[in-house]
Amino acid sequence: MDIKKELSKGSSSLLVLSVLENKDMYGYQIIKEIERRSEHVFNFKEGTLYPILHNFENNGYVKSYWEESEQGRKRKYYHITKKGLDVLKKSREDWKTYSSAVGKVIGGKAFGMA
């Protein structure tokens, strides 16, 4: 079992919305930004990211648009909407509650216990 993969399943949406919070990005850019911010702990594949983005579009959390790059290639950019920001805020609150509860159960110095 790939533990990192299992742990990241529940947080994938939160991670994607978080990187879109301050800047519109295209798919590969989102993947690289998550990788950079997590110090290479998270390594999304396109097959994981694009279904999330399509779901976000269908639910109104993001809007997409095409833009031509300096190399002349068109790229699909994603922009977080007001609804997406609201979902991000709620997801962060849920994550804090969840991670705090896990910390209380597993204990240890890393969680201010012991």
C-alpha cells in the first residue's frame, strides 16, 4: 500500500483549490506547484488532476479559459470562482478539525502531546 497515495486521496481537492487561490494556472503548472509546496511529497499525475478539475468546473468551483503561451501553444487555465473560494474556506476548516482530531488520537510530541 502506498501510504502517501492513500493519505492524499482525501486532500486532493483541498490541495488543488489552494494552489488556485491566488493565481490562475494550467494543469501541469498546478501539478508542479503542489509538488513544490509539498517539498515533493505530493506527486499528482494528469490522470488524477484532470478529473478533479472537470468536477470542479461542473460544480462551479472553477472556470477555465484558453490562452496562448509564448511558444504559441494554447493552454487551458483554471480560475477559482467565488463558490470555489467558499468551498476552499470550508475545506480548510474541516481539515483543521480532522487533523487536530487525528493528532489527539495518535499523540506524540509532533502534536504538542506527551
